[in-house]
Amino acid sequence: MHFSEDDLRAALKRKDPGEGFTQRVMARVEQARAEGKTKPVNGKSKNNGTFFAWWTLRPAWTFAVVALLLLGFAWGGYQYSEYRHREEIRQMAEKQRQMEEKQRQLQAEAEKAKEQAILALQIARSKLNHVLQQAQVPTGMERIRRQRL
């Protein structure tokens, strides 16, 4: 269904409520007052609605509810801070374990490099000893020595 501006203007146009409108409204107001359904004229009412009626009528209950809420939030905050503390400790322990593992790996690599260096020195020593032995051969044996090399 499509409305135009003219239809909207006609629907919202001011209309006369008819004769006796004020009397009908005042009669309903008086009837509602007699049944106790309306607020007093000064705006103060004992009933602020069904949900918040306990707020003004029972200050002790209000205090108890507020105190319970504050305790609940405080306990929740404490639990959260404990959780964060445990997580930080766990993360630090994990980092410590990783650092120890890395240290073990570096130590193993250092041991391997040490063994390789010792082996290289032993090989170099044996070659130098061989060269020194060959260099100390008497002069008559130079031909034999050259043939071996």
C-alpha cells in the first residue's frame, strides 16, 4: 500500500472532537480517581511502577541487593586477577623451559664443535709429525723420500 503526501496530510489534519469532549474526558478522570488508577495531581506517587516499587518501599532490601552486587563484582575482580597471575606464571615457566632447552642445544653444539676441533688438531698433529719425520731422513735417502711423496 503506497501513501502519498496528500494522504498523509489528510490523515494528520486537525479534526474537531465534537461537542462534550471536555465533559467526557473529565468524567473518565473522575471515574479513574474513584477507582484509584491515576496518580495524584502533585506528581508524587507511592507506586513508581511494578519493577521499581520495591526500591522506594524497602530500603533494607535495596541496600542488601546493592551490597550483594558489590561483593559479587569484587569477588569476580579478585578471581580475574588471580587467573591473570596464574597465566603470567605459566607463561614465565614456559619461557624458562624454552630458554633451558635452547641452552642445552647450544651446549650440545659447543661440545660437538669442541670434538671436531680436537679431531682437526689431532689430524694436523699427525700430518706434521709425519712431515717432521720425513724431513729428518738422511741425505742419501732423498730419492726414496721423493718417490714416496
